[in-house]
Amino acid sequence: MVATDFDSEREYDSDRFRARVLHESDAQKVVLGYFEPGQFIPVHAPDSDVAITVREGSGIVREGDRSHEVEPGSVVVVPAGEARGVRAETELEATLVTAPPPGEAAHEPVRRGLAEGTFEPE
């Protein structure tokens, strides 16, 4: 069992968003995400569902062609195979639960987008 809180896990990085993995199994992955303004998870479309719950801050969650403005208390669920991404407008803290966890190949667009500094890698 994992029992923690956002304050204990909080860690920001001036270069990119921070993902603090709390739990990972074959069935799901639970991450606390910490974003500074302008930081993002690039748009990608892995074969896993994701539920994103915003605790603090504001930003955009992309779901396919739609962009959802999010704030504390917002919940966005994106089904497997649908493009998704997160971009912070202010400091943003969120829980991201993926099921099942995406494999390494699914993270290639994320790595590429972060390296290129683009929210929507081609």
C-alpha cells in the first residue's frame, strides 16, 4: 500500500515536468505530476486509458481534437488510443492514473516532444 500526499512528494524541475511514480503494476500506473508554468506532457496516443485529476493550478488537457481548460477539482478521462497531453498555465499539480501502463514505445513521442520543446510533436 502507498500512503502519501502531494506535499511530501512535491518536486519541481525548471527544465521539465516532474512525474513522481507512486505505484506501478501490470494493471495501472499512478503518478503525481508537478508542472511549472509552460511545462507540458507532449500530445501522444498510447494504448491505455488515463484519468487526470487536477489538485492545484490551471492548464490545458488535450483530448483528441478538444482542449479542456482545467483547474483545481477538474477531472479529465481520455480513452486508450486517443491523443492526450497536458500543458500548465500556472504551477500545476495533478494525479495521472493510466491503465494499463503504457510501454516504452508509447513514450517515444513524449521523449521527442520534450527534446524538441514541442507540445504537439509530429
